[in-house]
Amino acid sequence: MIKADEAKRHPRAPAMAPLERRAAIIGATRVLLLENDAMVTTRQIAEAAGIAEGTIFRVFSDKDELIHAVIDETVDPAPLERALEAVDPSDPVEIMLTATIELLQRRAIEIWRLMASVGPQFHDRVHRPMSDSPALAALFQAHHHTITVPPVEAARRLRAVTLATSHPMLVEQPITPAEITTMFLYGIARRSPC
């Protein structure tokens, strides 16, 4: 039997809607995976999510299914699309690109860190082709007069350059968004004075 003072120290969490509970479990698991790798226990996940350990198994059949859900949510392009839609297309192209690259770079690094922490048995979850980004193409469309390729192609190239200059397996230290912007727009060759 739980004593009154013990109940005060460990109050029962308020009831959550099923989707809210699922999101809390996935969010807590993502943080723990990034900090501790796949060796994190369901008890640690439950504590971090503020739920009973058994609640995890009412939402997910096992820890692997939970890790798959974390990966699927992390690689879901919808949050990135919403963030890109919030970038102001009327900003000068350098400012718009730097803000965009910050978002792309943060996402690339988060996905890499997560996949490095969960191990190769989960890597098949992200082996799918990267789809085009309508929000990123729209940003380039707003600056179509300053680019030499169609907006969709500019978006593809920016994502490729950002990934190649940010991925920890490809570079010792990620290049800053401002540096990527300059390289993307003007290349690496010295410009002769006019």
C-alpha cells in the first residue's frame, strides 16, 4: 500500500488523450536515444515521459516498435515543410537561404545523430529516396529572377550541398549556414575586381 507522503512525491500524471500519450512517449524516447543510444530502458522512457512503464506497452508492442516510431517521426518531412513555409520569401536571397540552411542543417544532423544512436538494425527505416520539398522550391520561386536553374532543381542542389557540408561522416565540423549560403550562391572561386 502506498503511503500518503509517498503519493505526494510521485503524483499520478493526469490522463492523456491517446495521441498525446503516444507523442509524449515518442518525444521522451527521442531525447533519451540521442543521449544514451538504444540501450535506454523502457523504465527510463516511462520516467522521462511521466507515465507508468506498462503504458508504453499499451501504445507499442515492444521497444523496437517504439524506436521505429521515433525514427519515422524524425524523418517525417512535414515538420520541415512547415518550418520552411515560415521562412519569409521576401527577405533578400542571402538572408532567406541562411535561414533555410539552418533548418536543413539542423534536420540532417538530428537524423544522423538519431540513426547513429539506434544502430544498424534500424537503418532500413530511412533508406527511401528523399522527396522534393515544395516549400523549399517555393522559396526559390520567389527569387526565380536571381537563379539560373528551375526552383525545384535549386532546392535539390541546396539540400545536397547542405547535407554534404554538414554530415559528420563527411566533414570534421559542419560549415556554418552563412558559409554554405555564400558557397552555394557564389562558388569558391575568387572573384576578380570589376
